[in-house]
Amino acid sequence: MRHAALVAGFLAMTALSGAQPASAAALPSYEIWKADVHKAMQGGTDYLNKRVEQGGKKLAIVTDIDNTALETHYRRGHATADVLDFAETGHRLGISILIASARTDADGARKALTDVGYRVDGTCVRQSGDQHATDVKQRCRQEYAQQGYTIIANVGNRPGDMTGGNYERGFKLPDYDEQLS
């Protein structure tokens, strides 16, 4: 009986404190996550250089924000170094940097990225009619394509970030069975 009361107390304290659920405890360390991100982005800058040589108009990179462009889970408010380097290379090559995010505040999303060094050329966020984050990402890429962009790279950490096409190459970062949003 005492054990059950202790467990119930612990669960209540966890809920009140905003602590991560037990499943989040299974996430790898920050260092492992960074290594996994680095592996996912490996060859990205070479790809951008080669792709730019092929030509095209309004070349663009589309990136997600949380746990992709920003280290939201591990270090809130910090850029993900490999993704920032990729975006900076793209910018130097004349590639537009576009955002597709399930966040609802476009200005806030842009500011979160520019504050850590991203140069953002376009921001697309969740609208009232979007049912799921996957819908947002598909709609945003479609809208960018309709604006004349050729999305040569799409960077995200969730399977839904990669669903629906309208891009040439995807860079899928780890989400550890969708534990990272």
C-alpha cells in the first residue's frame, strides 16, 4: 500500500513539475543526438554545390524548426550546428532558406531562427484548416513550389516532414520513434 502511494505521489509530482514522461527518458544523450544529426546531414554541402552547378531558378532549402533547425529538446534557443552550416552554405550559394513549421506564429518562428543566425527568406506555419503537422509541411512546400521555388533540399526530423514530395532530396534527422517533436 505504501509503495502504491509513493508511486502515485511521484506521478503527481512529475505531472506538476512538467518533467518529461518516462518514454522521453529513453532518448539518447545530447552528444549521441548531435552525432546522429551530423550523420544525417553528411554530404549535404557537397550536394548543394553540385546541385547549384546544375542550375535552375529560385532554388530553395525548406527546413522544419523544432529539433531540426533548433535544438528544441536538448538546448532550447540554440541552433542545430549542422543544419545552420547547411543553411549558411545554401545562402552563400544563392539558395533561399524557407521554413515549414507546425508552429502557429510566423513572426515568432522567424525571430527564433534569425536570433540564432539563420537567414530566413520565407516562413510558412500552421493554419486553422491544417489537421496535422504533416498537412502543414505538405501545404507549405506546395505553396513554395507555386511561388516558383525549386525545393532542392528538405530538412526535418519527423516522418511527416518528408511526406508528400515537392522536393528533390530529403535530409531526415533523428526523431527516435517520434519522441522528438
